[in-house]
Amino acid sequence: MLIPHDTRRALDVVVDLVNTAPESEPESEQTDRLADIEALYGFVRLHNVSDVGELTEKDLRAVQDVRARFADVFSAPDPRTGAELINQLVAAAGTTPRLTDHDGFDWHVHYFAPGASIADHLAADCGMALAFIVVSGEQERLRRCEAPDCRRAFVDLSRNRSRRYCDSRTCGNRLHVAAYRARRKEAAG
């Protein structure tokens, strides 16, 4: 599956945004990693989100709402439901596609209007990235980790759509080691 650079970046942003929610973490570690303005500024810096001005509590609440709506897309039971959720997000953001080549990146499309709020910016650009996945017939690539104590979102970009865990080095490895130990214990009798 060939994904343009700007779409890939937007997919990374939406996954990281969804994963800031407390319900994405194991119960013992549940904290909202987007709980205040400073965390929102950190998220913007981490993802090099362009055209963001002064952020307020209103922006924080709006981004938290968009985050919850994106989480619903990752949990959508079928492409039609996912498409409806994405359409609502993108329409509410008032998308205005435009070509840009800022910050050393080649030409790419931004879907948010100039001067848009951070929530509309994320809803438009990330919503269109998710729309690309649905249009490609690949919604099953929008997943939640299958580890029983993890609910992190991820986009499975493996060739054969076989990725089951948000991170094979943590969740995947932990479950494989547990299964191995269980087999050894059972074999030992």
C-alpha cells in the first residue's frame, strides 16, 4: 500500500493523539497525556503541527473532543460506520484543501483552512488521512492492540495486514514470553 508522505505523517499524528487518552493505557497506568495546555503545546511541538497560534482551554477541550471522535473511528465495526464518523469530523472542521511546501517538505495538501483552530486542523488533516485508508478499502488496518491490558491504537501497515500489537517489542514480546512460559510450565507437568 503506497501512502503519500503527508498522509503517513497525519496517520502518525492521529494514532498518537488517540493514544494520549487514558483508556489507551493499562488500568494501572491510565493518565490523560493531554490533560492541560502545556501537554497540548508539547503534542504540537512533537508533531511539528504547523499554523498553530496561542492555545487556550477552549482549544484543549476541542482537541480532547476530536480525540474521542477519532477513537470511535478506530473502534468502528465496519467501513460504513467509520466513513460516517470521518465525514462528520471533516465536515465540522470546514475543510479547505490547499497545496503547500512549508518547513522543507515538498508539495503536499493541507485540508484545514488558514487560521483554523488546532482542533479543526487535526480533524481536517487527520480525518482526510483516515479517509484515504477507508477509500483504499483498508479500514481493517485501523486497529487496537490485542494485548489484554493495552488498548493503544495503531495503523497496521504490514504487507499482509498481520500486525496484532501496538508494539511488537513491548506488548507482542510480553505476550509471547508469557505464552512460552505457560507452555514450559505445562510441559514440566
